[in-house]
Amino acid sequence: MQIDRLARAVRDTGNPSALGLDTRFEYIPALFAGKHGGEHDRAEAIYAFNAELLRGLRDIIPCVKIQAACYEMLGADGMDCMERSIAEARRLDFVVIVDAKRGDIGATAAAYSAAYLGPGAPYEADFLTVNPYFGQDGVQPFIEDCERTGRGIFALVKTSNPSGREFQDLIVEDGRPLYEHVAERVSSWGAASVSVEGYSSVGAVVGATYPVQGARLRKLMPHTFFLLPGYGAQGAAAADLAGCFDESGGGAIVAASRSIICAHQKAGTGDFVGAARSEAARMRSELSSALGNA
């Protein structure tokens, strides 16, 4: 089960963080980009950048989150870049999350799932983010593929963006916000797949920018692994996140994208791998301290 592999990878590295490859051409140092396709082949330059980061961070970070939109916008070359980036991450034994937020009903949901989670999937993710707002029939095809392949999903429950509360925080008839009802349903979808590490293959996306709500959701979803976006560039700090983890400091992984892959820009250096390593190590230390492991 990939959920067990993720939990163990976090524990073994002492680092509950995921490298977010939300890679854009403008993030790449000009000299490096010029040697790897440049403006004429942006997808190739992005792949070369991703590959260097993956090789340089493997001993620090256990997991990669690849944002599909950054590759889709480059067309066929971008999708090839994403496929190659996934393959390289898997070759280096990262746990791979593809952040595509897929969702639909019936045969369409099954097709989305087949692309990422099914046997022989062309974009072979260990986990895929999904939109649960279609309800049971929109999520069931993903769950069934997870059962067949041992892979997993992260369903949107409380997202990190400010306007997410326009719908997610609506108070329904029993006086509770809508996202709590979504959380309970997501938890029930995963009840049959709780594995040896104590978590199910149906995880939850919980925005790191909402720590109070995250702590509440941890109590509502004791066997659900959390993917926590919003750290760094979106404003969430490690000290805010302790309540999203379980009592042993497990059960969640924090995604960081620009704060790591653009660390060289802040540092004013062309050594993007070295800058990323420094930022990843700083983040690991900060999370460890926040979780009482320092």
C-alpha cells in the first residue's frame, strides 16, 4: 500500500515535507535554461531543472508533488515533461503525488483515474488529488483503482486559498460548516482501506493556512492522512501546523513549492540545487521543532 510507504518514508527521513514541482520556465536560472532548450524548448528546460532538483534532494525529502497545470499549459511537450518528471521521481524512489484535482462522474471519472491510478497508467502517480464535490459516484472510480493498485487519493476538504471559504465554510442545517460534512464522508470512504500504518488510502487536502480548522479536522479524521498545501509562499508557518499531525507527529505531509524551487532567486545565486537543499533542510528543522522532535 502506497499510504504505508508514504508514512514510512516520512518517518525514515524525519521530514514530513513534499517537494512541489509547480515548475515554470521563469523559475529556472537563465544560464541553466539556456543550456537545456531555452526559450525554444521550455518543456525540456523544465524537465532538466526538475531532474536536477530530484537528484539533489533525494536524501532530504521523501515525497514529490507535481502540479499538473504547470505542464498542461505547455501542451503535448509539457505533458511529456510531466510524464518524464514522474518517471524520474519514481526511479529515485520518491513517493509521487500528482496534483490534478480531477473529478467527474461515471465513465469520465473512471477515465481520469485510469490516467493516473489504474494498472499501466501513463502518468503513474502513487497518489492523485481529487475533487469530492460530485459525491460518491464521482469518487468511486478512483477508490476502486486504488483498491486494485494499492495507490491512493487526496480529496479536497479545506483548501488553502482565501476564497475557498465562500462555499466550504457555509453553515448547513445542523449548524456545522460544509467542509466538516465533506471530511466525514471522505473519512468514511477510506474506512475499509486503513492499512498497517493506521491510515487509509483516501487522504484529505487540508490547507496549512487554516490551522484551527486543520486541528479540528484531525480529530474528526483520525485515520486520514493529510496533504497540507500553503506552507511558505502562501503564508503558513510550521508552528501553525502541529495540530494537523497525530500525537506521534505523523499522519500529514507539508507541500512546499516556490519556497524551495525558487530559493536560488531569494539567495541571488545560480546554484539552484544548493539553495533548494538549504531551504529544504531549514524547513525540515522548522517542522521538527514545531512537532517537538528537535
